[in-house]
Amino acid sequence: MTKAHLLPELEQIEQIISALPGTVRTQVLGHSPIAPNDPNSASFPIYKLSFGNPDPQAPCLGIIGGVHG
């Protein structure tokens, strides 16, 4: 079973990243293991997506999302 089957939202995020190479800046902040107690467990990337002006003095809007369950 692929990660996309376990978490289809991950595939959607990665499609957005691929579709907007000049518009979105991406950074992988870390990884979340599927089985935290298993050091050999696969993990999901934690993405940071940034859009717009990178100037820290520019006005901004933050949209934060997460998956719970």
C-alpha cells in the first residue's frame, strides 16, 4: 500500500506543488512516522507551502491546515 492510499491528501498536496513550480515555494519541515514506536516505519513529510511576496515586511495571510484522526 502506498502513502497516497493511506493519506490521499498527501497526493493532493504533492500535485499542487508539481502544478505550481513558479508560484509556490516548498520546504519539508520534518517527517511524521506512521508507527512512532517503530524506527523502521515509513513516514509522511510535513510540508510548508509559501505563496506570494517573501519580504518579511509585506502584509500576509496565514492559512494553516491539518489532518486529525
